[in-house]
Amino acid sequence: MANFSFEITSEVDLQEVDNAVNQAVKELNQRYDFKNSKASIVFDRQEKKITLIADDDFKLRALTDILTLRLAKRGVSIKSFKFDEPQKAFEGYLRQEVTICMGIDKEHAKELIGIIKVFGAKVQTQIEGDKIKVSSVKKDELQSVIMHLRGLNFSIPLGFGNYR
């Protein structure tokens, strides 16, 4: 008998993040409330971090809003980002690091496997690095698991791929 499977992942399209940051920087340069400000948004692709620098707390919140709006418009889930606490930087400015979280860590993987087991579908689950492989003899079982997981409001964005 053939065994069917799919993988649950949590990935972020870094090109879309780059595009969103570029749009946010463009908006930042055009906004009147940021005129003569040293506010900036910098994306480090290798480190998978975005650095926000603003004059004060109000402008930092505005920068965060600009960035999250641009990310949402580009279809990038905000759940993939971890916003650190703002820290004092040079000359009284505020700096905030935003980390892009990729992959499913062990805690989330165990939580997902528990959800799948409680759902009651006859499938096998297996953690493979930062992915979860779900397999079954019936395609219908796999499709019902995918539909169930899509209906959840999980703390990280879930993607489903390599459906065979």
C-alpha cells in the first residue's frame, strides 16, 4: 500500500520581507512627522534581523506600525517576528531589534503533534529538524489534518508542503 505524506513548516519569504522593509523606508522618508529625524529601518538578511531606530517612543511605535502594515500587505505573517524591548541607543535615541523566527522549534512541534493526536486522525507524525512530517495510508486523513490545523490560531504561521 502506498503511504502519503506532507510536511508542516514555518517559513518566511525573506525577499518579501526585504520588499516590505524597502517600502517602509520609502514611506518613512516621505512622512512629514519624520522630517529632520534620524529614524531608520535596517534589514540584515544574514542575521535575519530588522533594526528600528527612532528619536522617541512615539516615533518608534509609528515605525513599528509602518513596518507591520507593509509586512501584512505583502502577505508576511506578523507571527514570524519577535519584537525585543526597546533599548536606549546613542544620544537618547531608541533602538528595537526585530528577529525573524524560521522553522518549528521543539516546543511548538510537540504542541502540534499533541493537537494532531487529540484530533484523532489515523496519521503518523515525525519531527524532522525544524519540520514535522505527517504520513498516512489515506489522503483524506491528511487533508482533514491540514484543514484542522488551518482552522487553528496557532502562535506561529504554519505552511504545508511536499504533499505526496
